[in-house]
Amino acid sequence: MKRLLLIPLIFALAFSGACGGNRPPKEIALQAATSTNQGLDLIQDVEAQLCWGTTTAIEAKNTIADLTKCTTPVAAHVGLTTEKHQAFNKALVTAYKAHLTMAADLRLWSAGMPTPTSVNDYVTEVTRALELAKTLVSSNPTVQLLIADALALVKSGQDIIATLKGVVK
Amino acid sequence: MDPIQIEAWTVAIEALIKVGGYAVTTVKGWFSHAQTDLTDDQVTAAWETIEADDRVRLAIAQAASGG
């Protein structure tokens, strides 16, 4: 019931400020960075589904004793080895760290300055995650989802860089 | 948006997560898709709300990476 009451509230507030005009690249980049956060969570959750059979990584945190190893038959079937699982998560660690500082970096950024290191690091690591996903058995639908989500994440990161460089308005 | 609206935004996001029981990721999705004309301050207000979730997910990735 509470959810039914809250849905109109969030959308009313959202759209009350949604009449846009021409926005500066920094603002566009900041919004894109906010959006990429959701994508990062998504690839973490999809990898968790493959590796541990949980719906989300948050769920795995509460139910899986050893997060360093995959526990599902499907993980073995698609080639998600311990090594690849750990490498994927190493990429996520750097991507999340970069993402945590990205908003502050973008706020300090102004036209003519180089792209913040955090943005470049973020794109590098999500690209690494994508490349790892591509090494898995791609006929599996969950692997296909992981690749598609990681690809979208790389694209959104590249769009942020392009926006800051003035390539995209 | 004026400051009151920004505060309302933050309250709404927190309410969706804490009271409404929605997953933070779900709320992030609504937030990012609904916003088309935010200032830095407005984005910051919402960003602070979701940073805590980032830290939890970072900790999971660190554990899963084997250190």
C-alpha cells in the first residue's frame, strides 16, 4: 500500500523539473554518470545470478559464505571460472571506486579541462568487464544479458567522455 | 527547482527505499530516467542518497575478487 502512495509522489517530483532546454555538457555528463550507476549494479547482479544463483549481489552477500568462488553448475557450464569471476569483480571494484568520485570530479570540471581520471578509469574497467563477459559461452541467455548490459555501460561511459570533449551536445 | 523541491526529491528517494521497500537499484533507475533538467546541486542531493548503496556493492565486489 505504501508503494502505491509513493509511486505518484516520485514521478510528480521527477517531472516537475523535467522541462529541459539546452544544457551544458557538465550537466549532461553528471546525469549520465547517475544513470551509469544503475548499469553497474545490473552487471554485478547478472554476474551474481550466473555465479551464485542469487537474484542480486546483495542477496549473495547475505547467503553465500565464500564470495570468491562460483557455486552453480551454470557457472561451470558457461566457463565462469574462479579466475574469471575474481577478475570480473576486480574490474567492478575499480569501476565502483571511480564511480564514487566521478560526481565530485565532474562538478569540478569545466570546459577545456581534460576528462577526469575517474571517468577514464570507469570506462577502462567496464570495458574490461565486458571483455571478460565475452569470453563466456555466449549461447547462454544470462551471458547474453551480461554482455548486452556491459556493452551498454561501456557505451554510456564513452558518451560521457564524448560529451565532455564537446563531441556530443 | 527551488531548495524546497530539492529537499522533497531527497526525501522522496529515501522514502521509496526505506519506507516503500524498493530496491535502491530500482529507485536509481526511476531517478535517472525521470530527470532531464537537473542542476549540479539537484544531482548531488540524489547522488548522496545512492552513494551508500555503491559502498555496499563495492564491498561485495572486493570480497568476490579475493582481495
